[in-house]
Amino acid sequence: MGRTMKRVVLALVVLAAACGGADAVNLTEEAGLAGAGSLEIEVGDDADSREWITITDADLVASLAAAVDADLPVEKRTSCSEVYELRFFRADGTVARMDYACPETPVLWGDDEFWNGGQVTVPAEFADVIRAHLSLAGR
């Protein structure tokens, strides 16, 4: 391989790394979920039918944070017609917002910079809790 070709390949590798974002993300750390006291799940298709399911059991919310307290691979974002907004209420009064989508093969994504336009596949422990609460709401 010639010197010019090596430079081109190196430039492409550097560019790909810069555009690809993080390979993995720890949502508990990045979104500040440790110590979150409650969670709201938005259900409903429009403003007129919007409802919120509220989880106030601190141990259950802590188990959700623990389920995503790992380096989860960041994947290219897919499209999905079924999206639920999650709002974790942190101890300091701020809110971490993300979307739970595609309940059959659930993923999370959000608008914060650390997502870099990607998504993560939801661990089973997290998905089971969300599915149970959506089921109770008739979703």
C-alpha cells in the first residue's frame, strides 16, 4: 500500500471514529439515574389521550437504574411506531428524559448529547418492569 493510500485509510478511520460516537454508554452514569426517586411513563397517542403511569416505589426505580448501570452498546437508531416517553425524577429535582420504543424488541434513545443519535437495546430486567406497567395500563 502506498504512502498516499495509507494516509487516506488513516483519515477515514479517524473520521469514522469521530462520527460514530460512543461505542457504549452507561445510562445510569450519563443520565444521572442513581438516586432517582420516581419514574413517569407517558402513554397515549396525542395530547387529548395522553396519560402518565407513575412509579413511586424507590426500590423499583433503583432496580431500573441498576439494570442500565453497565456499558450498553450504542446502535444506529431505528424507527418505531410505538414510543413511550420516560421521565426519571432525580433527587436534585431535575428530570432525565428518554424514549422507550419498540416494546417487542425494546430500545431506549434520547436527545442528550451522549446518545449521539443512537439507541441502546434495553436489558431484560428493565424491559420486564416497563412492560408490566404498560400492560396494567392496557397497552
